[in-house]
Amino acid sequence: MNTSVRDKLLASIRTIPDYPKPGVQFRDITTLLGDADAFATAVDGLVGPFADLGIDKIAGIEARGFILGGAVAHRLSAGFVPIRKKGKLPHETVRVAYSLEYGLDEMEMHRDGVKPGEKVIVIDDLIATGGTAEAAVKLLRQIGADIVAACFVIDLPDLGGRRKLEALGVSVRTLIAFEGD
């Protein structure tokens, strides 16, 4: 990605110090989403390498992954599958537990959301420790998805999430990084 595109994306993201707790630099993409040009730039960046790969589904992780994933799915003429916190989906689901900073949580998707062998891209706004994205990958693999990549607007490389996904054999695409977070 060229420097002017990176600069546009960096300029469109608001940093909120000490949120949700002291010492955290929260990277808020709502400002990017509200800027039509920056939003289009981010979607184009996420779509680019996958335009001709015959992607079947985009799996968006709750909540900002829904926004980005829906736009990417539309551009790739792919279906969209929401990956949600447990208890939010009305039909038969598959579920996986994952670790949080202070305990466990679960995420789920509809059992019929992806067919075995379908090519899937996982989308979210940001990868930090990688726990949520790792759980999404494991959930999709439970039902036989072919995970082509996991894509994020923002990478916080010092927190190791990208390495965690790559250790699972998942290709990772990010558009920008904030070191030291």
C-alpha cells in the first residue's frame, strides 16, 4: 500500500488515551467509517488481493467486522456470515470458547452459515492479541471452511495477534500498524 493511502487511513483514525483503562491507546475507527473517502480506501485495501480468487463468504467478527465485512462481501460478490457473541443468533449454531483477559467467553455462528470447502475471509477492524480472531478461525474450521485469509484495518504488532494467526497457517492482511500498543 502506498504512503499516501497509509497516511489517509492513519489520519482518519482517532486515538483515545486511557480507554478503556489507563495506559491503553484505543484506536477508534468510527472516524474512518464516517469519512466516505477513508472508508472506501479501507474497503478497497481489504478487497484488493482477493478480487479474483472466487471468495464464497466473508466472516465478520462482531461488531465492527460486520460493517467492514458487509462492504467487502458486497465488493467481492460474496455472502456474509456474522460471528457473534453467544446467545445472539436464532438458529442452530456452532460455538467455540476463547480466553479473555479475565476469563472465558464464547462466540458462535449459524451451523449452516458456511458449507465445507467454501473459501472464507475473516474480517475485523483490528488485531491485537489475536484471541478473538483465533477463535473465529477455529470456529470456521470446525465446519470445514477453507480460510483464505484474515484481514484487519489495524495491526497492533507488539501484542502478537498476527503471529498467533500465522502459526495457525492463516495468511494475515493489515492496512496499517500502530507500534507499541
